[in-house]
Amino acid sequence: MKSRFVRMAALLLALLFAAGAAVAAEPIKIGALFSVTGPPSFLGEPERNTAQMVVDDINKAGGIKGRPIELVVYDTTGDPTKAVQLATKLIKDDNVVAIIGPSTTGETMAVKPVTEKEQIPLISCAAGIKIADPVNPCTFKTAQNDTLAVERIYEHLQKHKITKVAILTVSDGFGASGREQLKNQAAKFGITLTVDDTFGPKDTDMTAQLTKIRGSEAQAIICWGTNPGPAVVAKNARQLGIKLPMFMSHGVSSKKFIELAGDAAEGIILPTGRVIVADLLPPSDPQKKALMTYVMNYKQRYGVEGDHFGGHAWDAVMLLKKALDQGADTPATIREEIE
Amino acid sequence: MRRELIKFALFAAVVLVIPATIKGGYLLNVLVFVGINTMLAVGLNLLLGFAGQISLGQAAFYGLGAYLSGILTATYGWNPWTAMAVAAIAVGILAFVIGFPILKLKGHYLAMATLGFGIIIYIVFNEYVDVTGGPSGFSGVPGLSLGDLHFDSDLKSYYLIWTMALLVMLLAVNLTQSRIGRALRAIHDSEVAARVLGVNARLLKVQVFTCSAIISGLAGSLYAHTVTFISPSTFGFHFSVELLTMVIIGGLGSIYGSCLGAALLTLLPEFLRTFQDYDIVVYGLLLIIMTMFLPGGLVQGFELLWMGMRRLRPGRAGRNA
């Protein structure tokens, strides 16, 4: 008796589901690869949160021409091998039309051959210049180029007649890419690098490198890295009484850096996206409204302020949305539309 | 020995039939990596399970194989097969040279020394930017091909890598059944006793260390040519520990156990994905439970199951009669 009831209930449920599926339009599947855990989790987590938030908002507003977006997120833990496997999974098992991410340059470079072979648009959230150079029709990225960030810093230096600079870069993908740009563009701005040193991503003391810089003729320090290294650099410089102006990269442009470095963060100059300073922008800025909404929504939903890493994911989803709005819903059409 | 060969043939048949039974493209892709990890785990098991010598530097040999193969083909335009052979030989020579001083150490000290070696190699991959591409990785490694056959799909890679893995397993099974295998086990139990009985323990340890390094190097080359991109984070300390877990979970001293361990540790995270954010917790718990209740590894679990079934059968027959 009981088993018959269960069977009936199951049948009823199955029917309901079938009916429900028939009514709702087929969702558009988008894949996402973020390193939500692992060393680059400071990138992956805000990116995942943001992407989910934006997709939910789009769906609440009726989706794309009545079709909801389904976001399939996988955690790569910052491991390129995993990123490759998961990209294959997204393409072959989940049949996504496009992929957002991964979070780091290394992972993106690993995934690129796979997505290119399968002709699936990849919108990376990493900054490395290698991703889009040489240009490939299937690969896009939303993060600012390192080139731009370096140019901004050098322009500033030129304006202040600083010609001798010490650079201190982290030995990971982000730092290596920044170091290359810093070295390549120095001559163009009449800048000589007096010290070119690196630090490990997990180092907790940089006094050795800073002492070397203090002994050199450098007039300014450029530190290129992502948290927590640069905060240590700032603190150590303060402890050693180094008064040189210090510049940092967009890799630390989040509130977290100020938290980590404390007072030592005072007076540090860095190039960044507008998201971080959204509330300080003049009202006339065309991006202000969008940025403020993003920051507020993020805070409302996750309790912390949105940063520019999440912003890259926001850009990526919005880029896709634009393409989808134009009626593109296959990998090939989306690719053309984004371009 | 004959029983061993039959066992191996059965296993090989299963491995070669698997692709026909699954349809998902993704699972096949993961199974390719299971093959690579099997090679690595078998290599480490020869050293740890049979000779009783620990190594926390296997990822370094794996990485050296990958980088040498990658650099020789992508930067210098070598033929991938030649590069693979040269890489394996180079890794072997390196292991042989460092093996003599390192393997004089025992227990924790040996673990420390191999760990140190692993970290040094990792730093070289990371910092020698001009050659290795540094932390952002090394791309453009060509894929493998045999004449007109290009190993560019998961199915083809599967057969290539599993053929290699099966060869390595056959070699390992053969080795452990031989006089050398018995000598290695004797070293494991008591090095002094083995030496008294005329086993050249020192040389034998270095030889098995070299052998396991060559297998790891080979696996690294295969990885580089299959993924076509390599970066240092794949070959860090973390991976050495993961390999150690594979060997121990699978069963020390069992070649098939290593394959099981590699399969479990590579596939389990994929199946645990349904737990979403809690997958790592479940994964850790499962590993703890397995080591607590099956200290001899998964292989022991299967043996217990087999024995339990045997005991049940006569009992059931008695009840029926």
C-alpha cells in the first residue's frame, strides 16, 4: 500500500517536472571557471560571487528574450591541470556556449588550447598580456592590460622628473608579466631600473630586498604583486624608514590591502579600475552609476564591498549579455558578436 | 608468475575496453590523467612500497620530464619522441647522481632531503623565466604523432597514455616478481640482514630510485605533450604529497593498488562536486576513514571483501541443505 503511494507520488512529481520544463524556456548555459579556493581565492571568490549575482539579476529581470541564463561554476583551485579538465567538462558535458574565467594568467594559458580547438569563446578575468597577444579570435579578456597600468605609473613618474626606479615584483604569473612590462617600457619613458628584485608569493619579510633598494640610487619604488606580499613590502619599508615614494599595481587595489598594510598604506600610489573609488567619482562620470550599483548590490548580498576583481567578472558577464541580447546563442555567433 | 601474467592480461583488457563503455567526453579526459597519475604512483610505489625508501620529490622528476620535453620541442624544434627519450635519460642520470648521497639517509631525513630537492627544482621552474617561462607557464608544446596518427583527441590520448602506463605496470610487476624484487623487499624489512645475505643494498636503492625517477620523467613528458601547456604550480610540493597519498590509499607494495589509488584520488573530486562548497571536507573525511579502517590500502579492502564472500558461500550452502 505504502509503496504504491510512493510510486504514485513519484509519477506525479515527474509529470509536474516535465510540465514545468516545457513551460519555462530552455536556459542558455554559460560556463565559469574561477579559483574559488586555493592560493588565488582572493580573485576567484569575488569573481564567482559577482558572476552569480549578475546572472541572478538578469534572470529576475526576465532573462535574455525570455530565456534564463544558467551559470555553471567550477572551482579550479588555481591548478592549471584542473582548469583544463574542467574546461573540457564544461564544453563536452555541460554544453556551454561560452566560458568566463579562469582567474589567473597561468590557468587561462592552459585552458586556451582547449577552447580554441573546440571554438568556444573564452572570456578570461586574468590580466597577463600573453592571453591576448597574439590575438586569437576565440579568446577575450576583461582585466586591464599590465601595459596600461605600467604606462600610467611611468607617466606619473615622468611628470615628477623621477628617472631612477627600483622594481620589486612577486614571482608568480602576475608579477612576471608586470616585470616584463616594467622592463620593456622603461626606456620609452627615460627611466632606468637601478634594482630589479623579486619576492616569493608567501614571503613574510622583505627587508633584504628593501635594504638593497635603500643602498641604491633609486628615487622611487614600484612594487608589483597581489596580497599579501605588497602589504609586507609597505610595512617593512616603513620600519626601515625608507622615505621613497612607493607605487603599487592594480593587483592590490582592494580594501583588503589597506587592512593588511595599516598605516603603512598611507601615501602609496597605484593605478586601478574605477570600481574601487566609485563613491569618489564626480557625478558627471558616465560610469559612476553602474559602478555604485554594483558596489552597493555586492555589499547587500555578501556583506563586504565589491572590488575590481569581481568587476572583471561583471564585465565578462555583461559582455556576454550584450552578445546574447543581439540574438547570438551559439558559440560561433557569440564570438562574432563580442568581436 | 603465470598467475601474475593472467591477472595483468585481465586488467589490461579492462583498461582497453573502458572507453567503449562510457560516452561522456569529459570522463575520458579525466581517465587520461588517471593514466598519467598511475605511472607516477607505480614509480613511487617501487621505491616506497618495495624498497621502503620515501621520496617527497617525485613531482620534481615529473616536472623535469615535462619541462625538458617541452623546451626541447617548443624552443629547439626537436622531434617529440626524441625529446621524450632524452628527457627520460637526463632525469635518470640526475636521479642516479643525487641518489648516492641522498639514499644514505633514512626515515625522516630521507623525506627531508627529497623534499628539499623537490623545492629546489620547483624554484628553478619558477625563477628561470627566460627558459621556463616562469610562473605564467610555458605554452606551445607540440602534441605527439605517429606517422599520420595525431594524438589530438581524448580517445587517442587515452590509448597512448594507457599503453605506456600498462607497459610501466608490466615492468613493475615483472620486477617485483624477480630476484631484484625479493632483494628490495629484504632491504625494506632489514637493510642489515639484506646486506649480510649479499645484497648490494646501496646500489640497489639508487637503481630503484633512478627507475622511479625515469618513470616519473616519462609521465611528465606525456603530460606536456597531451596538455600542450606546462606551468610550475602543477609540479609543486603539494603534488608530491598527493602522489604519496595515492600510493598509501591504494596499498603499499601493490602495483594494482597504485592504479586504484591514482584512479580514486583523480576521480573522487569529480564525483564529490555534487556537494559543491563542501566537497573538500567530504574528500578529507573519506581519506581519513579509509586510512583508519583500511591501513593496508584499497587493495586490502578488496581482499577482505573476497575472503568475506568466500566465508559466506559455504554457510549459505549449509542452510539450503
